[in-house]
Amino acid sequence: MVIVGGGIGGLAAALACGRQQAFGAGGQALRLIEQAPAFGEVGAGVQLGPNVTRVLHSWGLQGALAQVAAFPERLEVRSALSSRVLGTLPLGPRAQAVYGAPYVTIARQDLHGLLRTAVESMGGVEVDLATRIASVAPVGDRVQLLTHDARELEARCVLGADGVWSTLRRQLVDDGAPRVTGHLAFRAMVPQADLPPPLRSQVVTAWMGPNFHAVQYPVRGGAWLNVVVIVHGTVVGDPAVWDHSANAGELRVRLANAGSGLLDLVHAIDDWRLWALSDRPPMRSAHEMVLGRLALLGDAAHPMRPYLAQGAGMAIEDAQQLSLSLHAHPGDEPRALAHYAQTRWQRNARVQARAIRNGEIFHLQGPLRVARDASLALLGDKLLDLPWLYGYRAPVASQA
């Protein structure tokens, strides 16, 4: 199998399939293709619910994760205007007790790094860096790939893990470019020692304000703080390459009406990156994930808004199910990939839809905002806990 994309999803797929020995019996090679000249990961932080850390632990990564992640004790939802706590959800020991796995916050670079190290240590994965795929064509029981430098590759199946702007997706689904959401993300990650003591934190905090929200949480063992602020705004230029340094002054002006709790934090950080957020509508069928010997994983299949903190998590869940389906149907890649897509698409669609809905709730104004705040104060953890999400376990594919 050839995996196109060396990000979190691609590495997770390589690791999961290698560990399952999905290709060992037939002597097939596992090849990972990345267009960048070196492995790397942009971005700031990632939240991993118990549904995801359970998978990582099953891959033997519990120790590696513990060395670089943070384990926040609770989630706090606060008003961005008054700083008042609206609701809380215990994490820490409760997540472990209820779901059998911890809730983790981690820098994207650290998550990518531990997956890369695990793949390299496992062996058996051929890696091609600085390689771009120009075309993919199924031919009989093989798939032929042509690179931009005119090399020809061949595989029994191909997995597109090449992100929201996936070139492989066009081979499966003719649905145009991702949609621009109208939301912009200001992101920063800073050493907590550089912040005034009152601004340091070891919990996940979500600040809800009219037409904006912010999230902060510890990473790197709690030594760093990840902060993201989502605002409404338009994109100038190509959103596919819209990632650049941000003007801290612009963000401060946008949040001028925020309360001191959030505003003090924003004023304490000078270096921000700015992303334009894009997604696709929730999936409508398994056909958006597989066509014959071609399959998609993660953002290539189901890009989602970050308001449920499950983008990386769904890619890791995909990888686990892919390995199970391939292992259950050795030598029959179309059947295995069809099973993978049929098993995954509805859950991915549900997460996509809930993320969209969360974004609407986070940014409510007027009487609806007041009603939201009252509901959180009354019900708290009952609204914030998500058993359907955190309790998920990947089904084992039938051998029949």
C-alpha cells in the first residue's frame, strides 16, 4: 500500500497497519510519500479525548505520550465578557475512571514526532520525501502512481492522507474545493514561564463571546500554554496557502470588548499565527471515503471545524479501523477498504455536524447567549460530557 501524506493521519495509518501486520503475510510493502523535503508539522496544540488516547495506548505509545503531553484536571467554560465560570467538566482521574483512558493536550509537533519515531522504530515502511503525486490510475488489481518528477510507482491500494486540500480526493469525489468557513484562527503557543503567574494555567479553558471564542490549554508537560482565538473574518488570497504571521494589535482590537481575564492573556502574547479555516459539509455516504482500491483518511475525507477538538482524533480512529479492516480481509483490498469506509463514514459525519453546531453555540449573541450561559450553569458536566464520542471503540472487522 502507498500512503500519500506524512502528517498525523498518514503516520498513524502507517503505524496501525504495520502493527497489525496487515501486509506481512502477502509480503507487500508499505510506502509513505510526503511532498515536503523533511518531516514536520505546523500548527499549535491538539486535544485528544479518551477515544483517541485509548488507540494510542493500544499502539504502545502510552509512555511516549506521557513524556510530552499534559493531562489537564478539568475543562472550564467561561464567559469571554465577564470571565465568569459557566460550567465545568472534570477530566483527569474521572476520564480515566469513566472511559478507561486519559484526556490529553499536546503540541502538534510532539504528537507528530512520537508517531514518526514509532514508525521508524517499527521498520518495514519505505519513506519517500520531497515527492509529489501527479496522477493515480487503477489498472486491474493494481494502482499506478505517477510522481511530478516522472517516476512510476505501483501498489495494490492507495490511501490519501494529504489533508483538507487533498489532490487524491479528486480521484474519488468530484465535489470541488473545500468551503471557506468565514472563521479565522489566531494561534499561539508560549512558555508559561514567560507569562505573569495569574495567566498560567493547567486546565482547558473555553472562553465564549459574541461572534468569537477562545480556547487555552497546557502542552509539553504543562510547561507551555496553547491559545487559539476564533473570530469571524474574510480571506484575501488563496485559502489553501493562507497561513502567516498575524498582527497582535489586530487581534487585540477585535477583542476590545472582552473581559480582563481573556484580554490580559491576549495582551501578554505578541507572536501569533493566522489560519483561514476551511471544511466540507458532513459526509453523506461511504463513497466519499473509498473507490475500489483508493481510499481517503482524516481531513482528506472529512475536514471538520475545530469546535469539537476531534480533527486529529478522527484521523487516528480512521487509521485504527483501516488496519483492522485490512487485517480481516487479507489479499482483498477493495473489500477491506469498502468495510473501512462503511464503518467510519457515519461517525465522521456526526462529528463534523456536531463541530459545526458547537461553533454556532460558542458564538451566540443576545438572548440566545444568555440562555446558553444559564443552561451551562444549570447542567454543567451533563452538557459538556460526550459519552457517544469519548466511549467509542473501533469495531473489529468480521472475517466473513
